[in-house]
Amino acid sequence: MARFCSLYSGSSGNCVAVGCGGKYILIDAGRTAKKIRERLREEDIDTCDIEGIFITHEHIDHIAGVRVLASALKVPVYSTEGTAEFLQENGHARNVDLRLMPQGQVDMGDMGVSCFATSHDAAESCGFRIECGDGRSISIATDTGVVTPEIHSAIEGSDLVYLESNHDIPMLYAGGYPYPLKKRIASDRGHLSNEACSAELPPLARAGTTRFVLGHLSAENNMPILARQTAVQELGKSGIREGADYLLAVAGINGLRSMVF
């Protein structure tokens, strides 16, 4: 069985746990080590079973706790070269076993982890696909302004896809953010809107994805009900029915309880 758990999600911090065969990895560590440990305890995940931490990019809501947590757990941290350079230059890799993601995959227990490039205003951002020993697969794609053909190809066929649904476009432009920040968020190197996220879901469902988790929602420019409604409506246009053809969940600030499948 595979296990997916969003521990934290959104601009206040991001961290995902993925497990298979009794072992786990973390994707990002964007809250303090103490907070992440608390959520792991709530989900009955023993820190002794964590094999490694994988970082999508260097923004603080994805790396805030990585140095302390990796040092305490004595596990390696994997990232792209661009992200690794930032971590090293800014003190986030001190006393950390920092490793570069290879061209192929990293084997972690019964899991194989590979990465793919995302489109974000970061040094070298990426998403991850995890292949479990029982044949299940999980893909994580957040912090990307657009779903590129490379991203689609990388996540297609996954049993579960964790995809960014960051903002509602009218809420973003009607909100109080400075206009340059609004433009950055809405750009191809910013964040996925509800509409852009939802447009990706029908082809993924047709390719075999049966579980969707919407994540990295903006607390200021989105609401969980809007993200959900947009996704369900877009899938429904293709005759793909919630509960019959797929399951859908929305990760809040404090994440989402474990999904086992």
C-alpha cells in the first residue's frame, strides 16, 4: 500500500509525507522542525522511518525547517543543482548530507523518486514522482505557473496527483496585493490558478489517475470551496464523475489526513 499525507500546505509552509512498505520520505520542509514533528506524530509516522527529504525549490515556505530537521533525523536531503547552490550559500545546508538529484531515480526503501522541472521564479524548481514497490505511483507538482508538456508527461499515469490550485483569478486581481506581485503570481513562472489546475485534471483522469489532491492554496486569493468546485465542474464537462471515477481532496493550511491506497 502507498500512503500520502499533506502535513502543511500554502504560503505559510509546505511539507508532504509519502510512504510505502513502512518507510517514508518528505517532500519539502517548509515549517519548523518542531511543527513538522508534531504533524508526523498526529499521523502516527515515526521519524525513525523517514529515509530522506526532497526539496522542490529554495523559497522559505519549502525549506524553513530543512537544516534542523535533516540534522536531527540524520537523513540525506536531495535537490536539483540550482537549489543546492542556494541552500549551501545561505546556510541551509550546514551539517546536512546534501545530495543532487540524479538523472534517473533515487531508491528509498520500496520507493523510487525522480524529479521533473517546473516553471517557477526559483533557481531550479522541480516536482517529484514516486514509484512504490507495489506498483502505485504518486506525483507532486506545485509552485509552477503553467503545466508544461514535461510536467504533464512526468505526472501522467500516476495513481495520485498532488497539484497546485493556488488562486482564483478574480480574487487575485481584486485583492490587496501590489500589482507587480499579482502579475508575478499570475505569470508562467508564478502559480497555477484554479482554472489552469482544473484544465489538467480531465486528461490525467483519462490516463488513469483516480485520486487528486489540490494544494498550495493561497489564503488571501482563494477558498477551498472555489478550488474544489472549479475542479469538479471541469471534470464533469468530460463526463468524469466524482466518487465513481475519481476521489478529490483539498489540502488546507494544516494539510490533509493520510490517504492510503
